[in-house]
Amino acid sequence: MLSKRSSRTENASTVRSQAKLPSHGETQQPMGAAVVSAAGLLAPFLLDVDPALAGNPLLTGKTVSLIHPAVMLFLFGSTAWTGWLGWQWRRARTIPAEVKELKTQLPKPDAEGNRPSSPLDQQIADLEATRKELTKGGYRDKHWNWGSLLLGLGVLIAIEGPVNTYLRTGKLFPGPHLYAGAAIVVLWAAASSLVPSMQKGNDTARNTHIALNTLNLALFAWQVPTGWEIVQKVWEFAPWP
């Protein structure tokens, strides 16, 4: 029995020594150091590319590699289109307030109840006709549908791009294109998170939503040249298919 206990004690000491775990008399490492150590141990398993995947031409060839830029080009146009749809819906929603304000500026009726004509009458009629046309256009639903497509497909293809790059090259290339792409995804998520408040009539949320999406479109446009450089490299070095 003593022999077995001695053996277990020696084994425990050996494991502690090999794993460099602190003994009862030693000061334990900070949590941050432990996390870094764990990440270092897991990194080879998380970052290593499966040779079967990396060597698969269907995943690393031109056809699949060009899916990312092709869809991103579509999403760039979709961002502008979705913004225009949203602006039309906003216009339809704000016209009644404009009409109400103009009506307060109309001349007062005389003692007999007759009101003199005013140039504002035609302006009010034009605004009401415009709102009627915008309402028929269904811009609210169109904006919602395109925004949902933009968010879902955008996040999907934003992840697909780096994954494809890693499968082709075994590494990522931190730089303006990668950072701008990450910022675009964050802006998509932030703008979408404001929708519940917008539906409750919160004008601050609406204005912030517009500002975030405007910044997103500008960042998207700025990202195009760096994306084109990557497309040229893929076309030059990636094999068919």
C-alpha cells in the first residue's frame, strides 16, 4: 500500500514538473499569463490548415476565390440601393410634418370663411401627391428586405474571404483591406441593432442608423482599390478551376 502511495506521489510530482504547474509553496501565475499559455498550446490546432482542404483545387482555385470579390461588388451596389430605398421611405414618413407646418402658414380665412389663395396651396398639393406615390412604392418593405439581405449575405461572404485566403496561402495578410472589411461588418451590425429603437419612433436612432450606413458606404468605396489588387493576384497565381 505504501509503495502504491509513493508511486502516485512521484507521478504527481513528475506531472507537476513537466507541466510547470505551481506547487503549494509557489506563487500562481496571473490569469492573463495562463490564458496566453493556453492560447499558445491551442494555436497549432486552431490555425493549422488541413492538408486535404488546402490542397483541394475546388476550394483554392480561381472559381471559388473570385466568389468573394464578385459578391462584394454586388453588395457595394446593394448598399447604395438600400440607402436610396431607405431615404425614400424616410421622405414618405416626414412629408406629413412638412405639410402640417405649411398649413400653419396659410392665410387666415375672412369673416365669411373664405380663405384667399396662396402659393403654398400648390406646394402642399405637390407634397401630398409625392407622399401618395412614395406610399404606393412600398419603400419601407423594400428597404427592410434589402437590408436583411445585405446583413446576412455580407457577414457570410466577409468570413468566406479570409477563410479562402487562409486555405490558399496558409496565412492571412493584415492590412487596410482586412481591417476595412472588419469595420464594415461591425457597422452593419451596429446599424441593424438600432432597428428596434427606430421602430419605436426614436429619431436619434434613425439619424445614427443613417450616419453609420453612410460611413459604411464610404468605407466600402475606399476598400475597392485594395480589393482589386487582391483580385489581380488571385487571377495571376491561383490555378483553375
